[in-house]
Amino acid sequence: MTATRTTRKPRPPVMLDALVDDPEHIRELVRANAPYWPVQRYINNSAEYAALSGDRRAARGDTADSGQSDAMFVAPVFRGNWALQGETLAGTSGEVGELLHHPLLVSAAAELFDGAVVDPHTIYVNATWQLPFPQGRGHTDIPTFRGFDRTEHDIAFLTIMGLSGLFEDERVDVATAVAWFHLGPDGGFEYWPDGAEAPSVIHEGDIDNTAVVGDNDFMWHRVRPTGDPDKGLMGLSLDAELHHVAGGTHPWEIRRGSEALAAFGDRELRISLSWKADVYRSAAQRTRRHEHLDDLDMGTVVERFREDLRRRGLRVELPADPEHDPESISLLAETYVTYPAG
């Protein structure tokens, strides 16, 4: 198939000013479902972490002259999965299932993509303490294609596929809602609704119980700083855990084993929920994906990249499996990835 590059702006996000009737109840769910673990536990290696944070040099392994270590820095950013693949996880309360199918979120996802079928599948909570610096240069979420997703393929390669514009016919539209249940003044959301070359928009301040439902596989975004810059940034190890201890003025504790490393109150902890759903314009489109009627394979992916690179005048030859070849990943990233300027 001829490589046709399709570029578009992200779909305009849908704003929800009041997601739930009782936001304090969501905070109670966050407390009840503790403990939480560093987000890096959910990432396979430093290259994946760099790809998610917008560090192109580290993503391609080019850290020799930068003073960077191959080890991931473990910041006080914690995550807990509440629902995956459309099912709530063991140990979470039944109310998580209701949140997974929340009518406002489902309706906003359908509006975002002009969809007829919405399949919610993921909820996770992010809890951040004292991270008073921008979290990377911005990133897009990991895209999904028919036959190609993160269950079997590296996220750096999938990200490049998504940004290349060469696989739009096979892309699965994914709506992502980010909702805040945070009483502090900072820790908001910066996003680029008109593309990486255009100015960003900042959602911050009184954002408790609000949500931005966006085309985040296409729309660049990043978390805003949270906490006091004068207090610096605590480095943790992967075995750190975020616990909630009822009572007292500092009910949240970061622990390593039995040792308490830090303790703080609710207002110091930035809490957000991420919700994801696949959106289809018809039942037939959904069937096409789930019955694998027209999936991508690696041969097709490589041929489209090769053809587009030739069109650009790049006299290179990709291997049959560029996904695991650092030089190929570097070349593709340099060709197709453009970060926001801000």
C-alpha cells in the first residue's frame, strides 16, 4: 500500500466543569484504595520513560555526553490502576465500576470523536507530591492501531507511528479524560489543542472536580508543577509506597518498608484520575478491530516508513524489525517527532 501521510490537528477537547456530585467521595476512594507505587514501576525501562517525558536524547540512548544516568529518576509521582481492559481490578470498590461508565465521560468521549460506540476500559489515579518543576517538554499518549498496541509493541515505536501520520486509517480513536480532585492552587494541566507549533493552554487554579476530555494520543500535554520550589525534589527508589494513615494533619506518608520518608496533608497531594475509552463511529468499525479483519503487520509498517523516507530523500534502509534497533528508532524520531516549543 502506498504510504500516504495524513496530518491533522487534535480534536478540540471537551471541558467538564463538574464531573461528579460529591468530589470528596472520590478523594475518599483514593484514600481507601491506597497504597500507591511510583509511576516508574509501570514503565519497562529508561528509554520508555524518556519517550513519555519528552526527552528525545535519552529515548534514543544518547546520554553519554549529557551527564545523564541510564537509571530512571524516581520522583514522588505515584499511580494506582483501578480498571484495565474494561474490568475493575480486584481490591477496588464497586463504585469504580460506576465511574468507569460515568454518563458524562461516555457522552464527552462520543462528542469528541463523533462516535456511536464508546468502550471505556481504563481508570488510574495519579498522586503527586512536591514536584515543583515542569514534567518534561510535553508528550502525547501511546496510540493504538488495529493489530498494533502496547500489549505487544514498544511504546517508543508506537509513539513514532502515531506522530508519523502514516497509519491513520488503522488508528483506534481513544478519548482520555483527566479529572482533578486536588484542593491546592497548582498542579494543573498544560495542553496544545492546536498542535505543537501553536500556543498552549493552561488549566489551573480552582480545578477541583473538573475534567478535560481530549484527543491525547494526538494532543501534546504535560502536568504543571506542584509544590514549593524551595523544598526541592525528593528522589525515591522503586520500592517506595504512598500510604494513607487516617487521622492527624499529615495523613499521607511515603514509606520505604517500615521507614516513613515524608508525611504531608491532603492539600499538598495533587490527585488526578485518568479515564480512557475506545471510540468507534459504528458497530461495524468496532467489529473490524475486535475480529482482526484488517490489522497492521510489521511488514506493512516497515514498508510505509521506507516509502515515506525515500520520498523525503533519505537514502536509508530500515531493517525488517526497526522496533528494536536503536539507530532506526533514532532516525524515525528525528524525522517525525516535533516537540512543543514552550
